[in-house]
Amino acid sequence: MDRKVNIYDIARLTGTTISAVSRAFDPKGKIDPDKRAMILEVAERYNYRPNRAAGRLSRKTIRIGCVMIANIPAYYNELIAGVKSACDKLADFKVECDVRLIEPGKGEEERCAAVFREFRKGGCDGVIMNIQYTPAALDAIGRLRKAGIPCATVTSDAPESGRLFSVQNDLATAGGMAAELLSVMTGRGRVLLFTGQKDSYVQTRILGGFRQEAAERGLEVLAEYDAKDNPTLAAEYADRAFRCFPDAEGVYISSANSAPVIEVIRKSGRAGRVAVVASDVFPELSEEIRAGTVGATIYQDPFGQAALAFEKMYDYITQNRLEETVYTVVPRIVIKSNLHLYTSNREQPGSHTEER
Amino acid sequence: MDRKVNIYDIARLTGTTISAVSRAFDPKGKIDPDKRAMILEVAERYNYRPNRAAGRLSRKTIRIGCVMIANIPAYYNELIAGVKSACDKLADFKVECDVRLIEPGKGEEERCAAVFREFRKGGCDGVIMNIQYTPAALDAIGRLRKAGIPCATVTSDAPESGRLFSVQNDLATAGGMAAELLSVMTGRGRVLLFTGQKDSYVQTRILGGFRQEAAERGLEVLAEYDAKDNPTLAAEYADRAFRCFPDAEGVYISSANSAPVIEVIRKSGRAGRVAVVASDVFPELSEEIRAGTVGATIYQDPFGQAALAFEKMYDYITQNRLEETVYTVVPRIVIKSNLHLYTSNREQPGSHTEER
DNA sequence: TTGTATGCGTTATCAC
DNA sequence: GTGATAACGCATACAA
């Protein structure tokens, strides 16, 4: 095969030098605009693309920091695995990641702030996070931004924080899917809604999608209960709900706080008689799906979200370019027959390997 | 940060040279076994990993050939997009792809053979294919193998051909999912089965999964019709099926040849009254899902399959290592509410980007 | 602003 | 089998 066209070829073809060509492709490269245009045009004609691997070779290692709140193990472990996987794939480009887990609870905000400070001082080139967006956190993000360090949010979001971009599940669609599933399972029945933090970024969007699809399908929402991610409260509400609406045919639990509600359903002898759609995939819930108590759950692909965020952060750092403000990942329906694909350890987002 | 340990460091630490270190990491490198062991041990201790990007720099471009049968546009376009996407991501490692479409029909076998011959003579480093595995094709694969050119199958498979590995949808699970969906939609009803080539690699596995799940759930299969991927035959069978079993409550169409069956359902006034689960996603089917005639379809992720195959082929060519013989991709449930995520053009397997 | 020289980490080549 | 050295393709410090 004819050798691939390289920077020397373009330099020769344009009667310039390789530094000029290099600068022409660097968005912040100091070069005469006309010369740049000319070089880019010739490069285009000869189908030249700078080899990023070669370019990275002589540059310093890129460090991307990650701050993750350690609430649900099944969730943040997937997030971390996603980051690690993406980082491994980029290792040859001299990229590293520095993952910090924040235990929720007392002092959470301060510990979080400390990590942000460390990243800001310590020469981090970008930060990916999934945290509580308290005023203090927003402040920290603002400071990073001022220091020229791009931030990205994963799973949830805080657009007003000044973060560069966000990676999320397609929340509205996820809500719609839950409504459609309940509609199919109950035959346009009457359902109950158990939410997490009703006003949170994630829940408002999920519920918006759910309500719209429910309205279109004639699915009647008997009542909504906002358990505020509190298990005790969720159990109380579930008790009350089934007392008030003993003939409810379906339930959608939009948060990961589903165990208490499901337990009430089981103990009241409603298992299998009321259609249940839940969120996420974690061991306790998997049991209920196998047992038939829960008919379906919506998987948010935290692994894929984190991997995509890492990849896009690397792209931004190296190219100073961003296509989107919000990247979304496809929500998936998990039922009994495909559950096993979501419970084993995985290597690749959305794919499994198995020996035959 | 402290500079990353490189080949010079290991050479110094082991009292050898960079040539020796390089050979120690090359499976077919000529080097004294003891010396290799020693070097690898030290490298391990110092956490040294050769930088593959740097390594590829001075090596020749890798060419991976793709031979795809051009039957269903929505399907092979996704396959090609997957290959192209994976190839782009590896472009910096000096990888190219050479995609050839084979129009089905007269002379198909010869044209296919011609491409294989060209790849064999033309210095291809690996071949990925989705074709009809006729004796002639198997022979061609054998010849490539003898020439030291690894082959991989995508979507379908022919293990006896001597192909190195295969990437497929998780077929048995896909069949099981179809059965579970029908069971939920009909309430353990009685269903009809319309298959493609019943004895083909893909269909046997899908049907195996379907029958097992159906048996476990008490879903009764009234009859099976093997339409042999022939639209006319499919329409005939559908007519006959509903005459023989007018009270059938559900239908599973395991091949992409679903249009004729669906048309019979629509024209006989059964739309919305009989539960329909189909396969794949393509424009005509999408219409039926939107209209409510088809309740769900199982997406095979051809994009992801092709991308994974390309990636694994690159890995094998550059490392002479293979983890699996069969890699599987996760089948996904597509219903009306998430259909839009599977019909627009996509950039990444399993993820969408959208502006907010 | 422009051009030159050097380094990045590895493999291929070739002489030993 | 072993070691020196020339690529590989690019970015950048530095001199101009």
C-alpha cells in the first residue's frame, strides 16, 4: 500500500514547514489565518489527519479526576468500572485517572471540597463527578472552571454549576418506558407512583416522561408518594397507599429505594398480583425479579455513562472541542429472561463475553 | 507526576538493552527464555506496559477486510457503520478497513470468492464477514486461514469453517425474551411462531431459547411455520395459520421477514387484538410499532456487533491473543416508547447524543 | 509569526 | 541470540 500521507507531505505540498501544519491544526496555534486556511484546504484534499497517538507521545500525561458519592455499591462500582475501562483504552495516549470515593453522611461536603481543592492545586486536567450539588459543590466547580479545568457531571446534573457537559441516562424516555410497560402488564390499569426526591434533576425528568406516556395510554395514576430516598418513609407510604387504593393494579418505583415498597407488596400478599416496574439493577432487586414480584426494571447503564464521560472529557482536553452539552445513554428494559446479562461482572458496556 | 517507566528504564534495570526488552514482550521474539522471564518479572515489578501507540508508529498499516452480504439495508448499514466507527477509533494506530458489499442473488458465490481471493493475495491482515456459509465460502475461509489471515464471523456463524472467532447477539436470551414478552402481553396465552430458516445457526438458537422460556411459563405454541426467509411463503403461512388457529393470542416472528405476516394480521382485523413480537428494527417495522400493530421487537445491535468484531480482530492481529471464541452482544427490547432511540442515526453503539 | 532541532516510546533492520 | 541505530509522526522549546 502507498504510505499514509503525513505532516511532512503536507508541509512540502504547501511549501511550508511541519510546525506551520501543526499549528494550523491546533485551534489555539499562532499562525497567519490565510496560511492556516490554505494548509487545511490542502490537507483536506490529500485526506490528511494528524496522528493523535504520535502527537500525544511527546506531551505530558493527562490526569482526569473522578469524584463519586458512595451511596449504592452496585451503582458506583459500575461507574468506577466504566471510568477505569475507558481509561485503560486510552492508556496508550498517556491518560490516567484518579478516582475518589466520597462516603455519604457527616462531613460529606467538606471531604468533597477537599478533593476538589486537591484536584485544582494538583494539576488535574479535568474532573468527572457524581455528587450532591450543594452550594458548596457548585462553588468548587466554579473555582475549577476559573482555573481552566473542565468539569463534567455523570448520572445527575447541575447545569447552573458551569460544568462543561453532562452524561445521563435518557431520563424522559426511561419514564415513558416504565409507563408503557405498566400499561401492557395491567391492560391500561390504575397505578401508584413511588418517587425518590421528586424535585431532583433526575426524578423530575423521569416523571415527566412517565406522565406523558401514561396520559397518552390512558394509564391512570391513582397517587404519587415522594419517599425522599428514605426507606422508612417509603415503607410507610407503601402501607398507606395500598390501604387507600387496595385495587391498584400496578406500581412504578422510580428510584433505587424500591426494597421497602416491594416488601410491603410481598407481605400483603400482592406479589404477582400487582404489576411492578422498578429502576436500576442491584442484588436485592434481582431476587425480586427472579421471584416474579417485580416484572421489569429500567437499567440506567452507569458503566456506559461513566465510560462515555471519560472519553468525551479526553476528547475535550486534547481538542478543545465539544459536540454536545448533554450526552445521553440508552435506558434498557430488564426482565426475568435477560436479567442474567445485567448481574454478572462485565468488561464492556453493553456486551458480554461467553465461551461456547 | 513522576515520568512513566519506559523501555529504557527496564533495559537499565535488567542490565540488558531495549531490543531485548522489546523481544521479551513479543510472543514470537527470538530471545533466551531465561532472559525473557527475568525481563518480564522486572517489568511486572515496575509496572511497565509497552506503549502500543508508540509501538504501532514504526510498523506498517494494518488492513482489515470486511465482506458483508447486502440483504437488509437497515441491517448491513448498521454493520458497516459499526466497522467504520471502530476503525475510526483505531485510526491513530494505523488501522484501515476495506468494506465490500456482496449483492445477494445470481453469481453471489463467485463474487464472494473473488473478494476473498483478493484479500488473500492483497495482503489483508484479517477478515470480518457476514455471508452465506456455502461450501465454497468455507473453502475460502480455510484458504485464508492457511495463509495466516484470521477470519471472524459476525451476526451468524460457521464454527466448522475454521474462523478464529465470532460475534453474535445472545441468541438464546433473545428467544427467551420474546417468549417472556408474549407471556406478559397475552397472560400465558397460546401463540404462533414464524421462523426464518428454521435450521440455520441463528434460528435454532433463538428458537431453543424461546421454547425453553415458553415451557417454563406455560406459554403454549400452537404451531410453527418456517417461511424460509421467503415473503410469499410467509404470507401464505400466515393466512393458513389464522384460519387454523383463529383464537391465537400472540405471534412471534423470529426473522426479519415479518412484513408479510404483519400485513395479514392487519388485514384480518387482528391488529391490536393479537400480541406481536418481532425481530430487528427497520423502517417498515417501526411504522407497525408506532401504529400499535407490533407490541415489541428484539434489537440485535448489529452496530455493536460489528464494532466489537473489529476491535477484537485488531487486538488479535497486534497481540496474537484471543480471550473468547464467541463474543456476544446484549439483545434489547424495543417498544413504542423507546423506538425513537433506535431509528435515528447513531454515532456510538448504544448511546445517543442530543442537545438540550 | 516562522522555521529548526529535539524528544516521545517502540519496533525493524542489520551487523555481529 | 544480541545490540546499535534508524525510522515512525507529531508537538514544542528555542532561536530567528
